[in-house]
Amino acid sequence: MIEPDRLRRLKFRAWHRGTREADYMIGCYFDRFHAGWDEAQVTWFETLIEEEDVDIMGWALGTLSVPEEYQGTMMDAMRKLDYVDIPR
């Protein structure tokens, strides 16, 4: 089981990126998928959120090539963007 404090820290970091667009993309991704993550997936996300927002957004939007260390099913899910529900 993943430590609850660790997930709280990740949630905070996912939702406090610096721009509204990055908050929605990364924060909604965390909210939608984190409950099913194992240790390796949590570690992947922790590493990912250390990257610059413009890079993460570029990888998700397909405007930048995804580095090898981030390729795979988790990035594939991020690239679908169907998890983003923008409040009105």
C-alpha cells in the first residue's frame, strides 16, 4: 500500500504547477488514475512531476517527443487527455 502522506504530497504538487493549464492536465491525471497505481507507477509520477510543465504538456499533447524513460502505458493514458474535466 502506498503511504497516504506520500499521495497527499503528490496531489498537492500535481495541482499546484504554476499555470491553470498544467494544473488541470497534471492534477486531473493524478485524480483520475492514482488510486490504481502501484509503487513503480507512483515513482514514475514522482519523477515526471520534477520535469518542467512545458515539457510534460508537450509530451501529453504530442508536440514534443516523449523521452524513453516516460514512454509506456502511463504516458499513453496522459496523452489521451480524456481525464480532464474543466470546471465551468
